[in-house]
Amino acid sequence: MAGDDGSDLAFETSGTTSGRRAVVQALRRGGKAAFVGVGSDEAVINPTEIIGRELTLMGSYVLPLGQTYELVDFLSNRGVSFDPIVTHRYSIDDAAEAYQVADAPHASKVVFRWE
């Protein structure tokens, strides 16, 4: 739940410096965030902020498949669109190019169109 003083929970998958900072800033005191996947290796989190606001931050390379379904269901039931974060769309035939773009810092989310 989110209130005027921030969110209880947050989930960050972009791996970008700005995304990671935004998630920490969006949490209320005692909030929790999961950072999934690898991205920028730039230091972005101030330990004093974590301690002072009693935040819990967790990192993982992957999200368990069951939790992925739960997350998509949660967002879908609330009318949250993924379109604003998708920066590039590729056919599976262009997978090599898609992975190169996904690895670049200017891409937010790259998806495959199954046509």
C-alpha cells in the first residue's frame, strides 16, 4: 500500500541508477524493497537513509516464477500498465539485436513480440 508518506513495498527491475534511487525514496519508514536483476554497478544507496528510515532492501538475480505470476496478477487487477516502462519491442527473429540493446544503459525494458 502507498500513502502520503510513501509505499510499504516496492519492486525494482530496471537496474538503472535512477530507478534504484527512486525506489528507496518512495518507501515510507519501515518500507521494504526488492531489487531483481543486474544493472548499473554505480553506488546509489546511502546507508544512513536505510538505517534512519528502518528500510529493508533485498536483492535477487531472479524472481521465482510463482511470484512473477502473483506480481503480474496484482498489477493487472489494479489496472497498472507496463507500457510506460517498455522502451523497445522486438520480434524473436531479432533476438541478438534485442539483447544488445537490453544490455545498453539507455534501455529501460526490452520485450519480445510473439507474432
